[in-house]
Amino acid sequence: MAALYEGYTLCGLVPEQNLSNSGVRGIEQERDSDHVVVTDSTRSVTMYKVSDQKPLGRWTVKQGQSLTCPAVFNPKTKEYVAVSDNQVIRIWKEEDVLLDKTFKATVSSDIWRVHCAHGGDPVVLFQRGAVRLLDSLLSAPQQPIEEILAQEEAIRSTLQAGKEMAGKIYGQLWCYSNKLFIPHGKTLSVIPFVCPKSSLASALGKLKQAKHAVTMLAERLTCDHVYKEVEGLLSRSDIQDLQPCVGQLVSILVSRSLADPSFYIPSTLAQLVHTQCLCHSACPDLVLLALEKKDYFLCQLCLQFFPDIPEAVTCACLKAFISLPDIDAEKASLEPDSISFVEALISRERAQVSFQNGYGTTTCEDRSDDPSEGGGIIKEKEKTSAPSEQICPVGLHKAVLLNEVLQTAYSETFLLPHLKDLSSQHVVLFLQYLQFLYLKYSQDDFPQMHGLRSPSLTQIMDWVCLVLDAHFTMLVMIPEAKGLLLNLHSFVKSQVRLVSELGKIEGSLQELKNMKVKKEVGQYSVEIIELF
């Protein structure tokens, strides 16, 4: 039997007026198990990264047109295929912005679906039952299409089973990579699940006996005996098949630790988390127990391996980490890879260098001398606020813990209310650390340390925006945040200027991209390229 974990919202929906449609025309898997393509019931196709619950791309057809079958992703060509108005096949790539400027072909008969099996070529299924490979169809779009089905027959789908949930229930769901995608009400929810393998032991009822033995073990034995028994359990080759038992065992150990202050086995809990057989919904009190016991290594492991940590728990970890004295943080034993990354970051030369992303000592100066634009004032302020040194505002181990929070998945809607509970002192310190990371990441000679667990530049900037959204009024009013806000303003201004400059040369870059490369080039040549 499948075990369902705690679900989360991927996106909002806009159901049609007659409420007969969920607002989702279809969901298809994209490049890997963490990306999906969602086609709504009107005009849009959106690509989502499921773990981050964020859209990475969106494409829309013109007003008056409609998408009549779900878009699919062709992994061989890295292209998307969709059908609009029943007969127009559209093909585009991720970097394309406007669908009207991409490839399209009109066929002679109405299309029902486009299918793209893993590792195969796209196949087009017509409404009257005919099937064509996409490539052969595009070679002659107006080729005649035979009718396979009789006039009284039609391709249909039926609802075979349903379950009550909050909101309206629709007769379709999608399943990819052990995740259920369920539209209900005005949201599209994702529910992870696992389906343990069937075994003779479970059929004979012996699995229940094993669960009962685990329960007795966790409730009665001493710490040393529990440690030895868990060691034996983890040495089994079928540990993945015992996932329900592992979740129940951890839940019992956590309950016993909360009830009995003298009972706590951090190494055993860490081993069980390392099995990756757990999630937050299976043992919801584990992270809070680790915070209560100041077991920051266990907190780090939970943040790494639990995909479903609620935003309230994420903020509780952030609050605990940011208020932790550096002296106490240095005593914690943390994961070596994450420590190595921060060590490399802090030990780098602190002298000012040029930056990749448009921010540097030269870009801090406002190039406008017009007093009406406040040029002179901004120059003076930025001269005093620009950091002369890039010094990490927190200790090594504290930075490691904060990095784990930055990499945790969240929903902005649910995270913002909890962020407002941070004090002004902690908000300023957190923003200073985010600023430090931004400066380090933006350096021209910043090394790409592959294999080391570290936050991305996008995650850093997302957290800057979240903290500013939650505390902007307070930050404007406190004097100690003045210099920090001026520096953040400089970052934003430099990014706007960079994008503006890139926009000016966009046409030239596009012309270079479209130029045909001459194949026959001698050992030495001088080539003149004219840009119009």
C-alpha cells in the first residue's frame, strides 16, 4: 500500500466559468524528475521546478487562440511541442520568449494528443484515431489523415475512483516520479508518496510483528541497547523496504526523548536521517527536538534530506541559528563539505576586486551630475557606504548553518508571515551575511566549487527580497540599517544598469548568433564582422 506524505502547493489555478474543468489541461514530465510542464485550459504553458515550487518559464499564445492539448517536452531535441486550435502544431525551445515567432505548422485534421514516451520520438494522435510520428507529419503537414474510428466512436476518459478533499474534486490527476499532481479548488497540489515492495512477510502478517518489535525496542531499551539494535537494522540490505518501520521508529524515539529529558541518542537519529527513508511529515517533531537539544548537526541533516519542511520550522531554524553565539556555534560538529565551502569563501583575499554581475567600485558611483537626480548626494552616500573589505559578519559554523536555511525549499506566501517574527538586530545581521555572499559570488575570480554543498546566487537574492519584503518599514526607520540599505540599493542599481546595457547590444548579439560560420579557415586569418 502506498504511503502518502505531506503535500504542498505547486501553483494556483483559474478554473473555467462552468466549473467543469480544473484549469489544468495537462501535466507532463520535463528534463528530469524535478521539472514538469503544466498546460492550463486556456492559453499558457509553464515549466516548474517542483522542489522549489517556482516557475522557470512561461509561454502564451495570442488572445483569441487556445491550446487544445497538453504541451510535451522532447528530451532528444530539448524542444517543447504543443497544439493550438486543434490543428496548429507549435515547437519552441526554452530560450524562446514569444510563441508567435517560433515554428508552427498547420495539419489537415484535428489533433487529440501529442505523446512523447521517455527515450522515444513524439507521436501525434488524431481525434479520429490515426497516429503519425511528429517528424513524418511535419515533412508534409497537409497530408491526408485517415479515419480509424467509426463516426459513433470517440476517444474518452472516465473517472474510476475519487476521494473527498477540501475544494472541488476533478476527475483527473497526474503521477510522475513518486509524486501525485492533484488539482482541487483553486490550487494544484503535489503529494509525494512511496509504494513499498510487496513481500511474503507482509502477506503473512510478519511485517506487523516487525513493527511491533520495533515499537517495543524504542519504548523500553536503554540508549546503548537502542544504538546497537538500530545498527543491526541499518546493516540490512532491504532497509528501503522497511521505510514505514524507520518512520515509526524515529517517531517513537522522538516522543520518548521529549517525555524523558535523560533519554536522547543523537548519533542514532542522525544515522536514521542519513538513510533518506524519512521526511518531516513522518516525524514532525524531530527538527524541533534537535533545536531544543541544540543538536545543530541533526538540524543540518534534516534541512538537507527532508524535502517537506514547513516554512514555520524553517524560520524557527533561522531564528535559532542567527541568535546562536559564534562561540557556541564553533563547538558544533557539522558536515565537512559544507564547512569546506565556507572556509574557502572566508579565507579568500579580502581586497576589493572587480565583479561579474555589474557591481564594483566603479559602478558604485552615479554617473549623473544632474542635481535634480540627486547625483551628488548619492555619490557622497555611496562613497561612505561602499564596503572597503569583505568581512564575513558571522563565524564559520554559523555561516554553514545559515547556508542550509538558504537552500531549503519554501513557498513565499507561507514563509513571509514567519519571517516577520525576526528581531531588527537579527534581520540586519542576516542581510549583512547575504550581502557578503552576494559580493563573494559576484567576483570575477570566484571559484566554482563543484561537489560542495552551497547556496546558489539566485537563492541568495531570493532571500534578500524576502527579508526586505517582510521588514522594509522597520529597516528604513532604524539608523544601523542605513548603510546596509544603501549598499543593497547599489546592488539593484548595478543590476538594472547591467541589464540595460545588455539590452542595447541584444540586436548585435542576435546577429552574431545567426551568422553562418565559415568552415574553411586557414591557420591564420583576420575576419571583419560588420554589425548593423
